[in-house]
Amino acid sequence: MKRLVLIIFSLLTLTQLQGQNQFFKIVKDYFRVDPFAGRFSDFIDAVKTDSELNGMEMVPKTDTSLFSIRADYKTFNPFTIKARRVTMALAEKKLPVNTTPETYDTLMLYMVTGFFDSTKETLQMVQKEYKKINAKIRKDLPASGVASLSKLKEIKEGEITNHAVNGALTAPISVAWYLTEENELALIIVLRMKYANNKAYPSGRLLDYFYLKQSY
């Protein structure tokens, strides 16, 4: 019995590691600067000095504010659809810890968002792209939750898919599309991570999608 438990544990660990390795590949496919390639401080510096970014807005971390960077890409577009505009956001977000209501955990959200003309044809193309990206991720990271965004304020329709390794309680990556009441059409890929000892690692929460229209 002890040997059987060890074998099962080893298989689960190997599967999770394979999933994590593929997760890092997915990040490289869709994000211009890879936060897992080296030191976290080098990643932040690379984002700050990225020549592809235009109109950067940065808020430094202080006692009263969380760190954030927002900017537009000049030409970078990880999607197969031509976008009117592609933006990048890197921002800290505080989340309450369920077991201790007055205690907060801090995650880093790293997002790339494409904005598109809201024609019927483009809407269908965005929905198709959304499904294609999720199918690609799902090969290595199962979909751990799918939710409609239509109940969010000002959003006419939309959907988000969260992905996590082996049904874990965290969703390190999510893909979403939405169409607002003002006919703004967008496709988003969100990476959630934490950092310690100058290294980033995947992290997140399954239900953490309400920030989508608090727009970055």
C-alpha cells in the first residue's frame, strides 16, 4: 500500500510539472515579456523599458497604492485577428483571504487585451479566436471554470474561461471576451502570479474575474 501511494503521488507530481512546463510555453506564446524567464526585477525592468509600449502610465507601490503599469502596444498583437488596439497591463491586486476576513493576499495580474471593431463578422471571429486559445491551453491546463460575463455592469455579452493544473483551487491563466453596451469588443488573456525571492510563479483564484470591466 505504501508503495502504491508513492507511485500515485509521483504520477500526480509528474503530471503537474508537465502542465506547468506547458503553462510557461503558453505564456511565451501570448505575452511579449516572460515573467518566468529569470529574476522578477529584471522582468519589471524589461516591461518598463519595452520599446514596443506607447503612452505608458505607471503607479509606483507606496503605503497607499499598489504597483501598476498600463500602456498600448505599437505593433505587437498575439491574436490572429487584426486589432484596432492592443494594450498591456501589469498590476497588483489585493484579495481577501477566505479563512481570515481582515487578511489580504496580493497577486500580480498581467494582461494583454485586444480591442476590435464591433461588427457582426468581427464578433464571430473574436468568439472563434477565444475558443481556439482555450482549446490550445486546455491541452495542458484543464478548464476549471466557465462563466458568463453578461451580468456584469455595462457588459452586453461575454464569457470567461479559467484554467488550472489538475483542477487546482487556483487559476493562473484565464481567457475572456466581452461586448459592452457601448459596443466595445475585446478579447483578453489574463495571467495571475505571485513573486517571492525575486522569482515569479503562477497563482490565482477561480472566481477572480470581476476586475475585467474595472478596466486596465
